[in-house]
Amino acid sequence: MSQNPFDALGGGDLGGGLDLGALMQQAQQMQHELQAAQQRLAETIVEGSVAGGAVTVSVSGVGELTGVTIKPEAVQGTDEESLADLGDLVVAAFRDARTRIDELAAETLGPLAGGLGGGDAGPGAAPGRLGF
């Protein structure tokens, strides 16, 4: 039995079936495509809404809240309970937007990041979770 660890990959020497240059080039291309997809995702604005659109929030693809729209019918009164309810609606709209971002990230990054591993929003981010 040979001591060469590359034997199992298709040949007893590096030229016999394993092209490290081509493998590195392919890995670099995949990394470039992943970074481009991450940039497109970061530039995307997603909306989340609740109560029939009474509260709508805009969130960037990296999770930054960029806008809040509240229709007059969302505000029932100015007492503490009514304002707390309004706060709950804003939080729920934000969660709706985050769910949409996660779905978009899985769709956008999933095919590219699936085999690269990693656990943050950098190259190799796990599909469907951006780490924020």
C-alpha cells in the first residue's frame, strides 16, 4: 500500500488525476460568486407587515431596520396599553421581515454556501441564517 494520501483521489502522483490548480481556481470562483450574492443580499430591502398593513417595516438584507410606517388605524389611543400594543405590532412586523430575509438568504446563498460550512454572515455563511 502506498503512503501517498493522494492515491485515493485518482492517481499515485499529483498529475495522475488530481489537478490542484483547477481545484483552487474552482474554489476561488465559488468564493467570488458567494461574495457577490452576499453583496446583492445586503443591498436588498425587505418589508414586513402585520394587521393588514397597519404597521410596515423595511429591513435591509443584513438586518438593519431602515424604516417604519404606521397607519393611523394602528394607534387606538395614547394610553400606556395602546402604545404597548403598537410596540408589539412593530416587533411583529420586524419579525415578519426577518423571516422573509432568512428565506431570501436561503434562496440566494444556499446553492453557493451549502458545501462551504461556517456559522456567521461571512463567506461560507450557513444558508438561511445571517448571524444577526
